[in-house]
Amino acid sequence: MAEQTTYAVIRTGGKQYRVAQGDVLRIEKITGDSGAEVKFDDVLMIGGTASPKVGKPMVSGASVKGTVLRQAKARHVLHFRKEKEGWTRRRGHRQQFTEVKITSITG
């Protein structure tokens, strides 16, 4: 039987992410410079074991630690609007994000 890897479901920035040790993910911008360690306490579930732990709403005592790899901005997203009267509007937006590498899952 194949070895099961432990994973967790965390909540940050209003979104939920399924993470395992060694994963690299882009999340909404959080404070911290490159190389800084971050801790996620909003752990909704820990799985990959014989009996998964599901929180109501959080798993008590569980945490996920990660390292900030970089702070950056995503690609430019354009919003272009053209009306039949002949006017146009062009706007853009670049969302800031943080890239994090998951180092450990405890719980």
C-alpha cells in the first residue's frame, strides 16, 4: 500500500487551500519579507491519516508553517468597456500576492 502524505486545508485571505509539506502556493498578500516564517492557525481539516481530523470550524491546536519566498504583483488584468454611443473606458489592475512554501503541518 502506498504511503499517505499528510495534508491540511487552511483558510487565508478569504479562500481555502489544500496544502501538503513542500507545496508552493500563491495567496493574497500578507506581511513579511522574503525568508520570513509565517504561521497559519485557521486549519479547517487535517487528512492523509487513518482518521482525518475535521474542525468545527477549526482544528484545535493545529497549525501550518511556511516560508515566504517572494512578494510580487500578478499579471496586468485589463477591463475594457465600449458603449454604442462611441465612448470607451480602459482600466487595469495588478493584484499583489505572496508566494509561500509550506514547511510543516502540526496537529
